Amino acid sequence: MQDFRTQIAPECLMSVDGRPQFGHFDGIISSLGLEHFAYFDVMDKPASRLAKHFHFKQFQFVSLVTPSYVIGVALADIRYVGSAFCYLYDIRADKLTEVGWLKPPGMGYAMTPSPLMGRSRIGSGKGEIILDISHGQWRLTLNTARIRAELELQAPRLSLPLAMCSPTAYNGWTYTQKHNGLSPKGQLFIDDEPQPLNRALAGYDFSAGYMRRQTSWRWASVNASIAEGILGLNLAAGVNETGMTENVFWINGERHLLGPVHFEFERHRAAQDPGAAAQEWHIFSDDGRVELYFSPCNCRSEKLNLWLLKSNFRQYLGHYRGRLIDTNGREYRLDRVFGLSEDHYALW
């Protein structure tokens, strides 16, 4: 099995000379240290204040899975605009509804640049998302036409998140922090009906940095119960791949880092023919530790083609089957396990 080197999380991501510290961390950093980052352009000249401001991007995502519903919540600050969405997927009815927000730069929204402490929010009243982080503990507040929620996402004792920073393009970096297989505690109402949380699971994603102007990724995420216990899974290709990956799974809170994975699926056929979206994806690793097949059953999609910005986004909901192998060589089987996948292109 591949041996993954990790390090204690620094207090600040930036070193004293203004350079990001790269690697996998065993813990959560307190601050990105953006004010200390020594940003240079591609010709090795100090970047302007405007470039340093507008080239920074960040987004946060929370998914919640119950036996009856899936909820996906996203907030993004790409400097030119603030955006968010919240969708509700009724599993039995195979029906997806959503609400979205689009705000002018710096107006009507706020996002914390700290993965340890702070508040991110957008909207107000009956259309509001709030993500509170306190000492690494995430709390989700939702107020929409169909959903009301006050939830704390609790990790198993001593469970470590994925936390890493990798070089991006020529002069950038990306910090990613994710944790799946979490237990939501609190209250959830859908259409004013209280929802039981005893079988609910959740995961979060905090990503920020100086990413490529043109960025794309493929992504897979699972929060589910299997024979061996609670499974959390995060797989991706396209962003954090400069000598390390963000691929990982958790079994009952124990973190198992993974190497690179490949995503094979019919992107253009699915885009042109909605019926083709149901075709299976194949997600696998060269070392044999990941061998998964994903069958979509619904999709949340969005296309924006603006002057400075473009986005071609598809997040699929469906079922996984296959196997995972942990760092000790133990195999775990997945059979119609519900999860998400995503295919995204952004010009930002």
C-alpha cells in the first residue's frame, strides 16, 4: 500500500516569507494568512492589489442525506459575483427542486476565509443560508420555502478531516478541507414536517485559493451506511493533483488516504441527450484500491456564459456499486449506495 506522508497542521497556511505550506495536514489550520501571501504574476513580478483580490476564489458545500431526501447547499465567492444554491431531492419521487442566489460583488453575502472559525451567509428571512464554523465544528442554518434546518454536523471522536494544500498552475495554490460520514444533530423540517435524523448523514467541503483561471474537475461523494459501518467518501480529479490528491474515505471516522483516480463517462452524450445521463460512470485507481461504478438517476445542472465568467455545471444524484480497499488492505463492498458525482468547468 502507498505510504502517505502527513504533517501537523500549521497555525497559518503562509510561512514567514509569504509562501503557502504544502502537504496533507493532520488537523485544521486556523488561518489562510491571505494578507501575508506573496503573490507574483507569471513573469515573477509582484502582483497588483487588484489581482491579489480578484484572483482569490472560495466555495463551501454541505450535503445531507436521509432515507427520503438529499439536500445540497453551496456558497461561492468568485470576487466578480457571489452565488449560492440549495436543492432538495425527493428520493422516492425522483424529483429535484431548488432555489438560487446571485449577488453583486461584496453585497448581500459574506464568506469566512478561515476553515476553523467564522460565518458564511447569503440571503435573509425566508431565503437564507448560514454556515457557522466554530473550532472546526460546522453548523448549518437553512430558511427556504420548503426547508427549515438548524443542524450541527458532528464527526466521530478523533476523526480527522481531509486537509491539504497543493500548488496550482504556475503561481497559485488551493487549500481543500473535507469531511464526510458526519452525523447531523438538531432540527430539520421539510414542507413544515419534522424529519427524523437518526439515519441521516452529512459531509462538508471548504475550498479556497488562487485557482486556475480555467478550472475543471470531476468529483464523487458518498455519505452512507454499509455493512462495516458509516462510510464517507471523497474522490476528485482536476484541481488538487500537483504531487498529491484529495482522494480519501472514512470508515466509522477512520481516515484512509487514496492515490489518483480516473473518471470515465460520456460527457458530451449526456449534455446533448438527457436520457444518456443515466449511463454508468466508471471511477477507478491504477493501484486497484478504488473500483466503482456510478448510475445517475437525477441531475442538478447550470450553464452560464458571461463576458468574464463561464460555468458548465452538472451534479448528479445516483447509486454506487463496487469496492474500496483501505490502507490496511481490507476491502469494503458498495451495493446501490446513494451518492453524488459532479462534472464542472469554470472560467473565473
